[in-house]
Amino acid sequence: MEFIRNAWYVAGWSSEISNDLRAIKVLDEKIVIYRNSKGKVFALEDRCPHRFLPLSMGKLMGDNIECGYHGLTFNCEGNCIRIPSQKKIQKTLKIPTFPIIERHGIVWIWMGEKTLFKNYKIFDIPQFSESGWEVHQGEALYLNSNYLNVAENLVDPAHVSFVHPTTLGNPSSEDVPVEFDTSGEVIIAWRWIRNSPPIGFFKEFPGYKNNVDRWHYYYLYLPSIAVIDFGSIDSKEEVNEKNRHLGTQIFAIHLLTPVSKNQTIDRWMHIRNVALGDELVSEKIDSMFKIAFAEDKKILEAIQNQIDTQHKKNFVHIGIDKGAIIYRKRISELIKSEARDKILSHS
């Protein structure tokens, strides 16, 4: 499978990466990642060029990696600095490395053309840094599903009523039309549900009892990051869309890492405008998200199984699929554009 390579992907939460060798896979490439003694993260291809043993099966010698087969040692720039019993080191004993940037407790890895990584911005939203918001990291959800299917799920408000009836949705939203804006770089889908019973999530937190106005805004950033702005406010407040921050507003952030053709890691977190600094609330929200995301996992893995076994059959699209259709089209165009640029650079 082809992937978009010129992009920043999540290699892991900062807390996942320590002064120890860790094997990961991104875009079907095996990578070894670790922190050096100064706390800086490095990532190299997980393959000793001598006999191809994964370097993650070796050990750290200071800030250098010693291969577990014959002891060849490589520094964090991928250069071989030692061959036991041999003084001369061939220039071909070089390991490809990957640019890394660490920000907001997230480790980002660049998988594309090295000369381009400074030209591409890393995902960010103001709420990461602004006062008045609580930033809380969740967990990593491992899905046996292609990342395109997972991303489509995250620009699809319509599934919520049926897949998450006890947490993020209820029947009152089933027939509310979904609106779209595909004019910019970010694909947006949204809908408001007015004067309806609160969903299970907001019954639990913060505890709405009367009818509410609630919203779902789905923002899909190519190639594989989604932000879902959802919340509620008492219907008596009669707020307009621009004032939804006056209610309980939560940004659920999904950082998708394509692992292989049919494997994806969804590292999820949330940012909220209420109960700042309250760890018990964070844990409560996490517990509700875990229920909802387990429901998504069940659906997405069943779909992937059908795709893998029902060959030569295509999806039949309906009106709610506009965001997904535009997303797939843009992904395809970006992959083709990268292929053309690669051919031109070698001509």
C-alpha cells in the first residue's frame, strides 16, 4: 500500500519513549527509537546493515546502539563507529535516520524526503497553549484496520447515534442533517442537535439533567489527524454556534499513525474548558471514551475483515459520505503528487 510520506506522524507519547531501545513501525517501516542521556529522542531504521538483525534487539552503550549479532556499534546519526576486531569501517555501514520533533508531550517523526521536513508544520491548535483549557493525554488504541477507514470514521457525525447510543449519541440526532465545509485544507463536518435530552457522556459529566443544545464539529487534518469539538449547554441559554465555548466544550483529538496496510494506532487525548486540574474528572472522561472507542474498534475491524475477504466490491456512497469522499480523493492526489515529484527529482 502507498502512503503519504511527506508528513509528520506520531511516533508515540513522550512518556512511551525512554533511554531504552523501542521497536515501532510507521508506514510499514521498522524503526528503532530511544532517548539519549540528554533526553533527546532519536529514530533510526531498525536494521543493522551487516546481517539485517533488528537493532532493537541490541543494547544501548551510552548513547550508541550495539548490534546484538556481531557488536557493530552505531551512533545516533546512524554512523558505524565500531566493528569489533576490525579497525577500518566501510562507508556503506550507514543507517538511515528520521527527523524527530517533540512537542506538547508528543513525539513526531518525519517519514518523507529529508530536505523537506522544515517546510511542513506539525499539527497544533491554540487550546494546547491557551489558558482556560485542561490538556489530558489518553491512551493508544490499536486497531486492525486501515487508517483511511479510521480517519473516515472521524469525519462522520452520522454514525454516533447508532454506534455510541449510551455515550456520545442518542436517537434525537438520527435525522439531523450533517453539514460540510470542504473549501479549505481541513475537511469539516458538523451538526447541532437543539433542545434534546443530553447524551450519556454529558449526563455523567458535568451532569446535565434538562434538555440541552449540543454539537459535533469534526475536523479532519490530512493525512491522519482528527479533532472532534463536541459539547452541550442548557437549551434555555439559546447560544449561537460562535458562543459554544459558553457551554461544556471538549476537543477529542485523535492522532492516527498508519502502521501497515491494515493496522493503525489511534493515540487519543482531550482538551476541555471545565474542571481544570481535576484528575478525577480526567479519569471519568477517559473511562467514557474507552467505552466509545471500543465500540468504534469493533465496527472498524469488522469492516476491514470484509474488505480483506470481499474482493472487487466497492462502497456505495450516500449523502453523509461527502467528507469521506473528499478525504479519499485528496489522499490519492497527494500520493500521486509525491510520486511525480520523486520522478522529477531523479530525472
